[in-house]
Amino acid sequence: MPAIIREIRQDDNARLAEIIRSCFLDFEVKNKCGTVYSDPDTDRLYEVFRKKDSVLLTAEDDGELLGCCGIYPTDNLPDGCCELVKFYLSAEARGKGIGRKLLESALQNASDFGYHSVYIESLPEFSRAVSIYKKLGFRFLDSPMGNSGHSGCSIWMMKEF
């Protein structure tokens, strides 16, 4: 599947929210409270990612959105650190290398913006994504950082450039 990677457009909001929430159902995440699933910003991603030094990338094939991955300057992270956020793929896109392409593109954007480290929060149910993070050099942390507003996450990781 030859996906193109591009920045989010305003008309992507509804489909990306649908993809994100479907991942929670597909991977049987039991506690959706305190996660992106229940976050009202999930329905207005284009507007959220107008913030300086942030970007939300999407994967698209033949006009069909397949997923997203972004970086964001989350409040209260250390200087030079951003958060990797909204890394979700539709069921049709999984297992085809699209996620890795999105993730690597987001990390390149983080570096281009001048960040020297990237933080991520996740859940045990997303173990496939966590294994990709480990392969790309993320290490586990003992506690959360910053103020993401996603208190339901129980896995915290960091990558330094």
C-alpha cells in the first residue's frame, strides 16, 4: 500500500477521530477515561495542531486516510522535549509499514523543530506500537512527565536524539 505522508487538513478531523477511537475498540482497551479516546480535542485535531512547533502527519492512500502521528510541545515537559502524540492506524493500514513511516516522519519533524528528546505515553493494549518505539530507541520511564491530561496511560517512554 503506497501511502503518502502529509500534514493534517481541516477536513481530516472527523475521519481521524474515528480512526483513533476505533483503535481503542479494536485493541479492547478497557479504561478509555483519561485517554485520547475521551479527550474533546480528538474531534478538533486540525485546530489543536496550529500551535507553533507542532505537527500532525497523516497517511493517505488514494484519498483514503489511514492514520496519523504527530509531535506536540506538551506543557511542563523539559526544555527541548516534545511529546509524540496521536499515533493511530486504521485496521486496513496495520502491518504494512505505514505506521513506521509515519513515526519516523514525526521524529524527523521533531528533530527539524530543534527538539532533542521525545516523550510518549501509551497503554499495555497497544503493545505492537510499544515494540516499535523500543526498536526506534525509546526507553521506558518510571513515571509520567509533563501535563498531557491523559492520566489513564500507564506506559511512559523517552527517546533522545
